[in-house]
Amino acid sequence: DVPPTLVSFALAPADTRWVLSPEFKRAGSAVSLVRLPVDTDGLPDFEHLKSIADSLHRLNRNETITSLHHIGGIGIAGAVAKMAFGNRIGFTSAAVVGEHRDQPLDWMRPAWFSFLIEHDAQEATTIHRALPDAIVIGHTTDAPVLVIGGSTHALDTLLDAWESTLEPVYPTRPDAVAAPVDPPMATSAAPATRRIARIARPRVVIPAFPGTNSEYDSARAFERAGGDPSILVFRNLTATHIDESLAQLADAIRESQILMIPGGFSAGDEPDGSAKFIAAVIRSPRVADAITELVEHRDGLILGICNGFQALIKTGLVPDGRIRACGDNAVQARLAETPTLVHNTIGRHVSRYARTRIVSTLSPWLMLCRTGDIHTLPVSHGEGRFLANEETLRQLAANGQIATQYCDASGNPSVNIADNPNGSLGAVEGITSPCGRIFGKMAHTERHGPHVAKNIHGSKHQPIFESGIAYFTD
């Protein structure tokens, strides 16, 4: 039973240029406590709070502070720990007093409407002038430890204690240990070339199926790259709507140079698996004929991201380069050898950033990339674990069809859950067709912008959309 509950949502629109994240940014910074006085009943002075908020806003606009965290119920020590976790930057406390000069600072006491701010040590005077109640309580360090009042705590130990509470409910680590990955096989094969005339502004059709959620980001990415994208809404309310949508999609593919199947959860990932609805659409005779013509006769390109990748691999467009018929006995006989995408090893949806490495430039989609390039990209899926038998994996690598792999900070393919969010075999993130013109990948390259995930380090721009357009324009 659910007890009587009030759920409130609030939205505060802001200029993204001045959004400030809470994690420590660098070692050697000063950390100050901005304390809001309370009355004898423990209630804050809201006029004073507004004055503090105005001062913090001005300091942020002047780029005087580099991070900020509201303390709230977790206390100063809890807020310091969470600020340190993000970039594994340590903290050492200074000799400071509490609200009463004869008492030490209470690091564990809740401090509602009070803040911790990180700033350059040389800006302490500026901070104190703007916020007279602010006091420096310590500084950040390179060592991944918290030193508070002479007590030292390793960040790894604290983080493990923090995360382990709900680990049985929302696991972050798989039960089984994956097999190690061989060193990456870098392939610098020349991308496939087109045999048709240049096109000034290639047309891109982006079908939006029931449950698709990345069509707008995908369209914006192609438009920025110089393409002419159009979103086609696939209607499925009635049998007539489905028939009309199949005809419209087939016509749109014939009028376009690029087919992009975006991410999402088509038909709610039902029945019992991802992208089955899209796969059924692709296999329909009209759409299948249009796709075959696009790839085999017009040198067109196909891109599938996340849910789109799942559809491409279910239909055989990757890695085979052709649509695999369901009733084909020969195909059924080799299903055990066919790569697939299954549930993540932690048994649930993952949503985070991951590093990927360019392994092969066979695909025109990667013509503006170089082997070894590392990108930090968002992933969001429940079924993204790539599986294939050893021989198939070896053959894909030899053909240059393994385009991208999950990797660690040094660029080495990894099975560690911290680097490989779904436990993909061989750390495979994306593969191509034999010709390279069909590319499927899990990470959402399209979810990129100048102020998106500002606090995530790494190169977040992977030029696959620019590459796809340049294939036709250069």
C-alpha cells in the first residue's frame, strides 16, 4: 500500500551557460562554507537567503566559483564526500570553528539552505566581500582521500559504502566476471566510395515509430551537418494507418539518400524483446524493397543507433548487409552463429556516459574519424550487450566490421562495468555491414550540444553525421 503522499515537481529555467555542477573541479582549490543563520525555532531568514542566492549568482557569472553544493540533510561531511566522488578529487579540512567560537565545526549536522563552494584560494577576499558569512573550511587535493579533523578516509571506501546500500536492489555490478578482451585490432581500410554524382544536400528520412524518442536530436544532428532531414511518423492506430505508413516510408526511402533509425523503445520493447516492431516494418515487402534498392543500387547509407541498431542486427542488415528472411531455413540453421544484442549483464537499464574507441574506418560513417580516436558518449538501453561466437567475432574483426569498442581511459577495450556498461563481448559497441555503408551502434552520438553534460570530461562530438553527409557532398 502507498501511504498518502504529496509529490511536487518544480522547474527553474536557466541560461545553460551558467549552470554549475557540484563536483570538485581541480586540486588546490579552496572550499568555503556559506552558512545561513536560523532563528531559535530553526527557521531560516528568507530575505537573507535571497541575498545569498543573488551573491552566489553574481560570483558564478563572474566565474569566481567553480562548483557549488547545497548541504541540506547530509551535513557538511556528506556534501564534501559527494563533491569529491565525481572526479576523485580529495579534500583536507582546515582549522575552523562552529557557530559558537568556543565550539568546533559540526561536520555531521544537517545544514539546510547552506552551501559549499569551490573557488580559487586567491579569491577568498572576493568571496568574503560578497558573502560575509562565508568561511574557508579546507582545500581540495590530488590524493583521493578525505581528511577531516585529523581523520583520513579513502574515497573508494566511502563510495563503496555509499553505493552498496542499494546494490541488492539496483545493482551496479554484474554477478559474473566477463572474459578479458584481446587488444583492439585497428583497421584502416579505406571507406566505401559512392558511384553516383555529388549531392549538395542529401535527404535523410528518420522514421519515428511508437516509442521512438531520439528523432528530434537525430534530425538536428543531420541538419547541423548540412543534410535535409525529415521525420516520418509511423502511425499504428489502425490497420489502415499501418498500411499507409508502410507505403509512405517506402516512398520516403526511395526519395532519400540516407535512412536513419533512431533510438527509443519501439512498441515498448514488446513482445518480449527490443526492436521487434521495427524489424517487422523493415521486413515488410515494400520497405524491404526500398531498402535493398537504397543500399545495392543507389549507394545509400543506413544508420541505426540504440533501438535502431537492435533493429538492424535483428534483420541482418548488420553484419550481413542484407535483410534476413525469417523463414529462410539456411538462415535459421546458422542463427547460433549470428551476432545479437541481449539484456545488459546487470539485468536492468543503464543510463550514463561511456568511452568508445574507433577501431575501423571501413565505414563512410567514420570517414572523418581516425582509428584510435576516443569519444565519451551517452548510453541508455536495457538490451545492448553484444554477443557472438568466437569465430564470428574474429571474422568481423578481420573484415574491419567492428567499428567501435568500449574502452578505458587509455583506449584499451574493457570488460569492466565501469567502462563497458552492458558487458558486450569483445567490448563491441558498433558494427557495420561488409561494405561499411550500414552502421549500427549503441551510444547516442546525436545527443550532443555545447552545454550538454558540461561536467563530463572527454570528446563528446563524434563526427558520424558530418561523415555521412560528406560521403555525398565531397
